Amino acid sequence: MHEVLRAAAFGDDPRCAFPRPGTPRDELLAAIVLGAQGRYAAAATLLAGLRRGQDALLASLAASTLASHRRQLGGHTAARALDGEAFARAAGLEGPRDPDGLDAAGAWADALLGLAADNLAVGRIAAARRLAARAGEREAGWRAVVRGGWVGAEIELAAGRAAAAVAPARLALETASAQGARRHTVKSGIVLAVALGAMGAPDHRHITDTLVGNAIEEAEKYELFSLLWPATLVGAELRPGHADQYRFRTARVLHAVLRNTDPCGRRIARESAWVPGGGG
């Protein structure tokens, strides 16, 4: 089951209908898979146990994972506390490397990149840039490169430098694609589409339509519902002529996701300016 879960979390086929964790590391992988599917309540239950555990590495990775789930619903304040917890647990950790960054270096990078994203959400662009740069000072594997690309692109977009956002977004997409990481490739396509759309390149409509269309198709096929509703939301922004169709799809998927979200996550969504209609 470990290899099945790892393949679903980081491989080419994220579909795993009934993740059955065995070891604590399997619980982390199962929580990652469940979160990608938008099954946040089930993921939160597994992550809570890992955060309380004695294994500092898994506790750090669990806190970062839960932070990402909160952030996906617009809960940047809640995510910041969790990322701070993750960073504290990761401090001073050592140990063997893991091919997907489930190791000391990966935990350290996850926490810093999470904190960068959290600071960016409240307008602290300089702080976000410093944290992202610090995360890049240490070799932490392909996943840190991809996540660093996402955060780097978001920083440049927030700073009004759309052209500068394209390179990190493209690096994320190329890295995820080369790794065969389906979920990361889908999100990277969304990020690159936003960057290209903001830049206003001459051929950006064709590029963004292709990227968003592929992201929606892949998210639908592989049941990545945590990414499907943001992809359709981006589609509504980049293709105004089809906005109503995209928004209808966003609302339906988001409704299904929130049915499978824990009470804290639902409250965050209701209060979020990012979630359409407050998740209602």
C-alpha cells in the first residue's frame, strides 16, 4: 500500500479511491491524497494524529500539509500558524534523503515556502520574497523546486511584475512534468496560465486556454477536486465569454468539496474572500 499511496501522492496517476494507511508515513501520504481529492475532513483527522506524534519530521510535514489545505480554502491566518509549527518542528532535523522530499530538507523547504505564501496573502511581499529565497538556499528535491516556482510566480504577480512571473511558473511546470507528477503538473499549468494571462502576451489567449483546458480536463479525470474548482475559476477570468459556464462548474465542485471538509475548513471558506460566495 505504501507504493500505491506514494504513486497517488506524487506520481502519474493520483487516483486512489480508498487510501488505507498503515505506518505513520503511510498516514501522511494518505492525507496528501485525500487533500488533493478535496476530502479535507478525512485528511485533517490523519494529520492531527501525526502532529501530536513523537516523530518530529512527520509532525512537521503534517503541519505543512494541513497548512496547504487551509490555504487552499483561503485560510492564510490559520495556515501561517501551522507553517510556523512546521518550521519549529523541522529545525535541526537530519536524516536520509527521500525521493519526494519527505525528509529534513523537504520539511524545512515546505515550511518556509508555506510561510512565504502566507505572508504574501497579507501583502507582505518583501517578507515573502525573503522566505522564498531562503527556501531555495538548500537542495530539497524536485517538489521544493515546483512549489518554489508557484510561490515565486505568485510573488511577482503580487508585485505587479507579470512578465517576471512567467519564468518561475514555467520552471514549475517543466519540473513537475519531467518528474511525472500529475497533480503538481496540473497546478503548475494553472499558475503558468495566470502568469501568461497577466502578462498579456500576443498569443496568451491560445496559451492560457490550452493550459486551463488541460488543467480542467486532468483535474476532472484524476478526481483532483481541490484543483478543479480553482481551475474553473481561472477559466472564468481568462475566458469571459464562457464565464457563466465556468462559474457554474466552480460552484458545483466547491459545494461537493465543502461537504467533505471539516468544520474549521468550512468556517475558513465562509470567511474567505478567495472562495466564491464564501463557499456557500
